[in-house]
Amino acid sequence: MQETAFATNRRSQRMFHRMKLQALGRNHAGKKFREVCETLVVNAHGGLLILRHEVDNDEMLVLVNPETQEELECRIVFTGESGSKGIRVGVEFLTPAPHFWGIDFDAPRQNPEKQDQTH
């Protein structure tokens, strides 16, 4: 999995990080669903996912990390346009969970411009 950090004025560092996880929630029509989805960007406070089900802002989702089986409740804060793979959905954890994604957000990241330039 490729991880790339980028700076913003956000509460925590965002990283491009693709991983599959399970999402449980209610769709636009109120019907319960469970699906395997994929992350695009993550941080200690939430992330950006691709979902096949149409959902509404302010609804709740439960995300399940398949590696740890940890379940975390989050709130939908953004729904984007529908694409061929699904809908981009921004989620915010109810409490910060920096270790949910299996990433150490506090670890120093190496700047690609400052990598060994002796080659």
C-alpha cells in the first residue's frame, strides 16, 4: 500500500492510504447495509472512502478494520459525486483514533526532495 503525507491546516496529518475495510450503516432510503469499501485518504480524525451505497450527511457509519477487527463509529461529513467505483464519502470519527488505520501519524515522514541524492 502506498502512503503519501501532505501538509494542510487540518487537526491531523492526512495521508493517501488505500486499504479495504468494512462499512456498516443505513443507505439513503434508511435500509441497513454492510459493504467492503476502500479508503483514499486517512487521518487521525477520519478519512475519505469510496462507498457503493448512497448515504446522507450526518448519518452514522461503523467501520471495521479487517486486520484488527476494531470497530469504530463515525459520522458522515461529506458526500461527493457518484463515479464508476462509487461515491466519495468523508467520515469523521466521534473521538480521534490515530491507530485505527495502522499508521503512526506522529512518526517523522521523509520528504521526497530530501532523500538520498547521491545517485
